[in-house]
Amino acid sequence: MAARGLRTRRSGADYWPGFVDALATLLLVVIFVLSVFIVAQFYLSEALSGRDEALRDLNRRASELAELLALEKAESRELGSEVVQLSAALQDKTAQFDRLNQTLAQADQDLAARKTQIAELDDALASARQRADMEAEISASARAEIALLNQQIVALRGQLARIESALQLAEAADQKNKIVIAELSSRLNQALAAKVEELAGYRSEFFGRLRQVLGALPGIQVSGDRFIFQSEILFATGAAEIGPDGQQELRKVARALLSVAEKIPEDIQWILRVDGHTDAVPINNLRFKSNWELSAARAISVVKFLTAEGVPSERLAAAGFGEFQPLDTGEDEIARRRNRRIELKLTDR
């Protein structure tokens, strides 16, 4: 019995090492599979994050291109108004040309009529002379008729000479006016281009100084001919009062603007336009009933602060655009933060 019990215990103990080896092998396989899954998940996450970053970069570039396009359209509208004024001046000169051409046409008609009369009188004189040659005896009435015809021919030739002289003078005046209009148009175009280029130079200097005084402060950027402040730098959420940090940055803007304004000639009618923008989230509190009112109030607050810092009031303009001119059409918090902004633009009236 003792030997049988010993054999039973030994036979039971022989299964245990194999069972342990099987469990260890299974555990190693599970660990290996988990390792492979983790590595694959890591590389997959890296690939997806790279694609997301590229997509965000493409969205940002598209937004910048849209801003440049809007800028070009605004400048085109401004230049269009000036071209309309020049066109009006040219139309006045064109009207003068039309009247002069009508006078010349009437003179040509008179000249043609006079030439017809002269031709008729020449024919009559030739006929009279033929009759005089055929008749042996010319009566006193025929002589008088011939003399009268000769006088009329001389008078008509004098009128013809005067008409031709008037035509020559009119043609000379017409040519002179054409030259004057061409020179006037050229000077106007040159003056317009010079003023636009001169203002662009002062705009570049102003933005260059703003870059220097504001440095690489987060939330401030230059886009085309606009200097953009994120609203969080200047205002609290849903408010239009400029905070202490915002006042400090706007003082730098005022100093830079005043230093550049001293160099701008008086005949350049420049202004600094302050544009307020919000995101698309509706606002409705006791003070502001819409995003439009909030954006306008913020722009006016900036204009008042710059006026208090010494910038002439006639050189400032405030505009509120609400949520209708977004930089980013996305609906996440990053897009909304980009759209909440104050833009400064140095332009002409």
C-alpha cells in the first residue's frame, strides 16, 4: 500500500513541469503578440499624426492665400475709385473733342458747298465767255454780268481761303489738345503710382517698426498689409475694455505710428483702419446683442485708446465685421481663436 501511494504521488508530480512549461510558452507568445501590436500601433499613430499635421499646414496655407486674395480685391476697389476720377477728367476732354469735331465737320460741309458754288460759277463764266466769243458784239449787260460773276468768284475764293485757314487752325488746336490730354493722362497715372508706392513704403516702415517693438509675441502676426492682434491679448471674453497687457502693446503701436507719421507728406491722405472681428459663436448679453456690436465696440475702444496716446483722430477709422470675415472656416477652438482678432491696416482715404 505504501509503495502504491508513493507511485501515485510520483506519477502526479510528473505532469506539473510540463504544465508549467506550456503556461510559460503561452505567456511568451501572448507577450510577443502584445509587443507586435504595440509597435504597430506606435507606427500607425506616427503616420496618422504626420498626415494630420500636413492637412493642418495645407489648411493654413489656403487661409493665407484667401487673405491675400481679399487684400488684392480691396486694393483693386480703392484703385478703381481713383481710376473713375481720372476717367471723368478724360471724358470732359473727350466731350471737348467731340464738339471740336462737330465744328470741323460743319466747316467741311460749308467748304464743300462753297466749292460747289464756285464750280457752278465757273461753269456759268465759261458759258458766258463762249457766248461772248460767239457773239460779235457783247452788250453792256453781258459785260456787267461777267464783271459781277468775276467779283462773286473773287469773293467766294476769299471765303474759301478763310475757311481753309480756320480748318488748319482747328486741326492744329485739335492736335495740341490731344497732346495735352495724353500728357495729362500720363502725369495723372505717374502721380497715382507714385502716391501708392510712397504710401506702401510708409506702410512697410510702420509694420517693420511694429515687428521690432512687439517682437515675437504670441498671438500677433503680420499678414499682407495688415497687423493682426488676437483678441485674447487685448480683451477679456465677451468684453470691449482693453486690459493692462493690451494697453501696453497698443502704446507701442501708437509710438511706432507717430514716428512714421512725422515723415508722411501732408498731401498723402492716410488713415489707420482698425477692424474688429469675432468668431461664429453667438453672443447675447445685457451690453451686446450680437457679435457685430461686440466687434464694432472693440474697434472703437482701440481707436479711442490710440487717440488718447496722441494719434490724430482724423487719421483713425473703426469698423466692425462681426463673424462675417473669418480667417479660418473650421469649427474647433483653434479656428475660433484665430477669428477673434483686431486688424490694423495703414491705407489711404
